[in-house]
Amino acid sequence: MSGHSKWNNIKRKKEAADGAKAKIFTRIGREITVCVKEGGSDPASNSKLRDLISKAKANNVPNDNIERVIKKAAGDTDKNSYETMVYEGYGAGGVAVIVECLTDNKNRTAGNVRHYFDKFGGNMGTTGCVSFMFTRKGVIVLENNGCDEDKLMEDCFDAGATDFNIEDDSVEVTAEPNDVFKVAEALKAMGYSVVSAEDAMVPSTYTTLSDPDQIRYMNLLLDTLDDDDDVQEVFHNWDMPEEPEED
């Protein structure tokens, strides 16, 4: 439960851009829409929807927004069929990258993702080429407002977490992937401020870049993937450099 956690730094940098929260809302909303079309709008009989509602709440999506998306999806006559696609590859300098997409056109999405890798000094590989370097975990980031470690440990384990790590300004809590959003909601109910919660692919090893061009290409690749509407999540093992603090 001690030691430096690179995941939190990566996650914080990944979501530092303006509008990141709005993108999270949009992407969870899309997942909910697909889920309602496939299994109905009643979370009592649609367990996947129940989990997505927990995910939305854990990521601070307002209840009104959640209800609006469910209602719209239940009455939506759009019959487009979305499916999950996962692409793997290497970015500049050999950084391992996993791209999770939700798409209604596999050819378009695969072509776009391949183009992004090629354009920014990397290459898209075959299924399994980098995923063996990652483990799926539930990752919850809390604000560290002077947490008492003993109380935090008790609360985390009472909530169902498997581990935690305290950093200067935050606390990283890990949980089983299927439990992450329930754990996040439980911690929120205990009074903790949840910054983010997700079912994530966490790398076992990290790649450091020192070449300025490779750093620039990796930033461009991640930004471009993030801007693509078909892309839901991007995971990588780049040990991103700390950004200088503003005065």
C-alpha cells in the first residue's frame, strides 16, 4: 500500500485537458444508450445498465443527465448497431497502446485508428500484441484532503476495495473490475471526494521517452484518439513527464 503510483499520474495527465469531464459524460451516455437498446431501460432486469448507472454516478454524472439518456434511448427509433472493438499497437518509442472503441462502422474505425498510429510514429499491431503487458483492474482516484491512513484503510476495505495508495494530493484505490463503481459509490457515501472511477487496463511496466519528437508524437496520438467519437478509452504505458507547475 505504499510506493509511487504512476497510474494516477498518467490518468491525471490524460484528463487534464479542457472539456475532459464533458467527454466522460458523453462516452458513458453512449454506453448507456447501447445498453438500453440491447437490454431495456429497467435496471432491475438489466444488470449491465445497473452497473453503468453506478459508473455514471461514480464519475459525478448528474442524476438528471442519466435519466434523460435512458429515457431518450428507450424511445429512440435509431436502429444503428454498435459493437465494441479493441485495437492494440505501439506509439512512438515503443509505447504500448490499447484503444477501446464503440462503433457502428468497423471499417471506418479500424482505418482511422490505424491512420493515427501511422501518422504519429507508431504502428497498429495484432490482437494480443501489447495486452499481455496490462492487467484489468478497477481504479478509483480520491482527493487527498489530509486523510488519516488508518481510517482510510478501514473505509476502503469496508467499501470492498482490494488495495490503496496515498499520494501527496490524491489517493489511488484499487478494486476488482466488476466492483469498482460500487466501491466508488460506497466511498462517496462515506464522504470521500471521487475524482474518477473506471474499469481500467493498468500496465505492469512503463516506457520512458526522452526524445522530444517522440514525446510530441505521443501527445499528438493520445489527443487525436481522444478526439475521435468512436474511441471510448485509451490505455498506455508511457511514463509521462511531470508538467511544470504554474506560478
